[in-house]
Amino acid sequence: MRILLTPKAAHARIGGLTADAAGAAAIKMAVTAVPENGKANAAMVKALAKTWRVPKTSLAVIAGAKDRRKTVLVAGDGKALAAQLTAWLAGPGRGDGYDG
């Protein structure tokens, strides 16, 4: 899962899909945490886990730990996760904001 993260935002929120600089689809996201000592990454993982209803331990930043463009691995049952994330992307609550 590709994430385009904005740290130090005024409000935490998970937005819709966007294209990154390379043209790949990514979820646009903002957190209020600062990008120091992994705080923004931790806030991102916490928000994604809460929104997608998965354990925080099932999420791992596998690329871009010190970059705005991140790749997050979501561990678990692939079919169930795909169905859950597809429903989330299509759902009306997506992008309404996350305050964590």
C-alpha cells in the first residue's frame, strides 16, 4: 500500500487516492506528529490500524521511513484484507478525517 504522508499538519486525516510523483496511486494522508524519531510514522500506523480495523502490529513501513512517500505492508489474510480495503476505498466515510 502506498501512502503520501504529510507530517505536522493542522489536522490528522486520511484522504482519498492521489498520484505520487512517479504516477503511482497512493493514499493521501496527514498527521499532526512531527517527522522526528519515527513519530509521524507511528501516528500514521496508528491511524491506519484504527481506520482499517487491523492490529497495529499487522502494519509495517517497508519503504520510505524518512520520506513522505511510504510503502506500508499490511499483513494478514490477503483476500479478507483486499475486500476490507476495497470497501473502505468505496465507502462514504473515507476521507472524513481521523483525529488521533
